[in-house]
Amino acid sequence: MSGKHYAADSIIVGGGLAGIVAAQELLSRGRSVLLLDRDGEENLGGLARESFGGILVVGTPEQRRFGISDTPGLALADWLSFGAFGQDEQSEYWPRLWAEAYVCESRDMIYDWLRARGVRFLPMPLWVERGLHGGGNSLPRWHVVWGTGQHLASTLIRHLLNHPRRDALTVCFDHKVVGLEWRDGCVVGCHGVDIRNVGLPDATTFTARAPHVIVAAGGINGDLDRVRSHWHPDWSGPPAILLNGSHRFADGLMHDAVARGGGVVANLDRMWNYAAGVRHWRPRKPGHGLSLVPPKSALWLNWRGERIGPSPLVSGFDTRDLVTQICRQDRQYSWQVMNRAIALKELAVSGAEFNPAIRDRNAFAFLRDALLGNRWLLREMTEQCPDMVTARSLPELVAKMNALQGDDAVEPAVVRDAIERYDSEIRRGPRFHNDEQLRRIAHLRLWRGDRLRTCRFQPILDPDAMPLIAIREFIISRKSLGGIRTDLDSRVLTADGTPVPGLYAIGEAAGFGGGGANGLRSLEGTFLGGCVLTARHAAAFIAAHC
């Protein structure tokens, strides 16, 4: 192949969090590194840069400060129970080993490693994914980076680019790897194209040679056609409208390249999608969606305005079940109905972009929003969000909901009945609450981190809490839980369990380890942490066996 030629001790395909960590570790262990990223220089860090920055860690000082006695054994039991792994012991062997490795090594291999590089966390861990009936996180383990994923990525990028062995690092942006180079059954490099010149007469191809190639190119969830083709049967068929909350280049191209060489790609129907997506009003890619943190005190209604049940939908317990329940409806989108008081205290958008107080590490703004409500976000969403309507009365709200959807599907009497039943239950007082949503709210408020962000039994039709708000929400594609099968050294494995010489996979490309370390569900926070862990395992093996 003509064009540019590169060579290094190790090639890393993908400049997301996993690739950045692997590059640092390899440089520190004396290797020369070629980092090939398909995106532009301004987007180095990938999806991690856009994330909220939550990482699951076991046994931290933050946990102990709040009286949380956590252990790897308890965390592993939660992980395996919640993940609902399959019955095939052979296919689940490596995912389970990666799960065990994560909970046992999260403190030193992830938390301590990040802290040593200047990454800090909010003082109180949050309690997410508790499980609908238990079986999720038994304790708060979700540690949020002070500065969100943007600060996490920027900090590690700075360490990489200022590394003492920086001269041993070559970073090439806008380089799309399309295939692997082989010799005598071993991977010896890769090839691709400089996408700045695609379609032009002088399009530049390239080849790169190295005895070790690490795939860190992310998952498949940025390609919505591929997401639909791997839609899990638990979710019925894929929805007519599916938003994209993943990286635009997370298209599985490298999964295909690995599979062509005999590597196993497994569990692609295991995805971590979200139920409360809205269309981004400043889109940067086709179908660009934002994932809301669904207000827990809002009523979650189906396309007709009926309360979804029999168990009402409440976030914070089982994200996968939320998607499952909505996908079972005749139309696979939903509405959340609330009022201004609920929205001020509970409405949030996941990610760095819409959490500037944490992203910019502004303690004053963070406390202001926590105590007084997120007024700027509510104002922006009211003015800009194409899937949000407000009204001073319920008939007006329903009329606007139907106008937004372009039909008369939402029935005023149905919505009124659902809201009035809920409000009347609240008025009876906590001693007589028999509504599952109110019981869950009471449980959530027992933990201080949730009490700050959850209303205390707020009626919907409260004249002092107007206006009313309705948000139309779609399923949003986010992360791949399946991927390239790897052993604990991040070596890519064939169907008979033999490592492919010279080939490794890390981060989301590897399903965050083993081709599916989370099983069907994640305890949350295992994604950024999984990128760090799998990258460090790969680098340690390569340095020891070069």
C-alpha cells in the first residue's frame, strides 16, 4: 500500500480514555507508541470528555467518611447478581474474571492511579442502580470526578503530552484504521486512510507497523443501524426514533477487523442505553440526543398519557428495566409530567456539557444549584429543548403535548386521572403512602446524596409550583456492554481461547473487559473505570513480554 508509513513498539487505535491511559503506561515502561485517532485533535479524549465522570470504586476514603463499609466480596456479589450473566460458563468465563478483577483492583489500579495524577472526586459517593427489588448496588459506590469527565480527560491528556518520554510518542489525528496487517498468523500493524482527504484525488493512505496493536476504538453504539441489528430481544423491536448519545465514530469497524482475523466478538446485544433521551438543540452529529437524569418525582407516562406500570417507573434503581418497560409499549417513547418545583430540584442532563458548576469546579455555583435549584438549566431547556412543553393548566399542557407529537394520542381524562390519584396519595401523608413511587422516593431520601436532589412528596397539580411541564423522551443509544473477547492481559482471544499474537483490545472495544464484563446490566461507573483498568492490564503485559 502506498502512502504514509509509521513504525513503533506499540500501536494504539483510538484516542479515548483507554487509549490515553495505555499510551501513558507504555511510555512509562520504555515503549515507543503510535496513537492513531480517527477524530480531530480538539476531540482527543473521546466520549469520556463528554461524560459526567462517575466511576465505581470499592473501599475509598470517601466511602469511609460517610460510614460505608464496602468490600470487594460484597461488590462482586452485587455485580454478578445485577449483571444476570448467561448460563454458558465458557462464554461467561472471561467476563466474570474481569468483573472480579475490577472490584478487587478498583481502589489501587483506578482510584489511586487517578489520584496520583491530580484527579479528585466529590466528597460524597452517590447511590445509583440499587436494583428494583435489591440485587443492585448494596451501597453508594459511584464517585464523581470533581470537574466531570472533561477534567478527567484533560488531566490525563496533559500528563500524556507532558510525559518525560514525549519524544517516544507519535499522535496522528484524522487517521481512520480500516484493517489489520498480518504476517505468519501474527498481527504486525494496521492500515487505513487520512480522512481529511477522503474523496479527493490525493487521498492519503497509511500503513503502520508494530509488534503490538491495541484496539481502543470504542463500541458500536454510534452506528444506529448496527444498534438496531443487535437489539436485545428483551426490548421487543428497536424504536422508530432512536437518539444517538454515543461517539460518532463508535461504529464497530475495528470489531469487524478483529473478527476477520479470528478474534471473537461477543454479546453485542448487551447495551447500556437510556430511557430518557431528548433531541439536542445544538446537534453535533445526526440524531444527537441528550440523556436526562429523569426526575424521580415526575410521573412517567406512555404515549397515550397512561402511567406506565404496574410498577411505576422511577430512575436510580434499574436503568435497563426503564428501557425494557418503554420498549414494551405500542409506541416506544414516553412522557414525564412534572411541575416547576420538581424540575428545579430534580431535572438534570447527564454529561459535562450541562453540568458547568461541577465541570468548571465552581464550588459556589455547585452549592447554589443544589440548594436553590438548577434555574439556568430549567430556563435553557424551557427555551431551547424541542421535546419540552409548559402550561399553566392541565388541559393546556395536554393540548401542547399532542401538538408536539402531531396527533391526539394523549387523552386529557387519562392524564388527569393518573395525576389526581398520585396527588391524593401524597395528601394522605407518609403514614398512608401505598404508591410504589412514593415508597421509592422515601427510600432514596434516606441517603443524603439523594435527599439533596429529590423532592419531599411534591404533588403535581400544586398551584404554588406552576407551571406544569411535560418532556417527551426517546430511547437513546449510549454504550456497548459487549465487545471483543479478551483475557486478563487484554489479549484478543479466538474461539478456542487462544490469544491472537500481537493483538489486544481495551475499554469499550472489549466490552470493558472480556467481551462483556458487566453482563446485561452495569452497576454504573464501570465504564470509565473499565477503560483505565483494561488499559493498564494491557500495558503491563506488553512491557513484560515485549
